[in-house]
Amino acid sequence: MRDALKLSYTAVLVLQTISSGYSYGFDIMEITGLPSGTVYPALRRLEQQELIKSRWETEHTAFADQRPARKYYQLTRQGKDALAHALQRYALLERLATTESSRRR
């Protein structure tokens, strides 16, 4: 595992948002309040670090919903581990994650 990996607050926020079930760029922007110029570069870096992986939805699905195709993201095992370590570093985010999961029940 990449114990020495130090993630920025933004990267952790994006990982946490994906972990909470928001899986495509616009959703992540909406939930975090971060602009696209911050979210999409963070997503690219996280994917390069193999903390997330992505897949495009089918054109058929997007066409049926009359919108462009979406790229969906999910955490990898390394991403889950990195998020767990980072939440210890950023205590406020850990409390927000707990609050979010209790709301979803």
C-alpha cells in the first residue's frame, strides 16, 4: 500500500464523494461545490494513482436519457485504503462522512 501517499484535501474530498455514491463528474462538482477546473484534474490524478477507475456508460443509455454519455468513477481497493488513512489526517472530513452515511439510512 502507498502509506507515504499524502493526498490533498481536494483529493480526499473527491474520494469521499465517490465513496458516498456520487460517481460522475457533475455530481461530484455539485456535492463538493468545487469547479470543473478542480474536479476533473483531481479525477485524472486519482486515476493515474490507481485510487479510482472509470468507465463510460453506453451511448445507448445516454441517448435514451437525451444527454451526453457520462464517465463513472469508483474507488479501487487502494483508493478505499487511501481514503481511510486520509480521513484520519483530515478529522473534519471523517465527521462529515459519518454524518452523510447516517442520513442515508
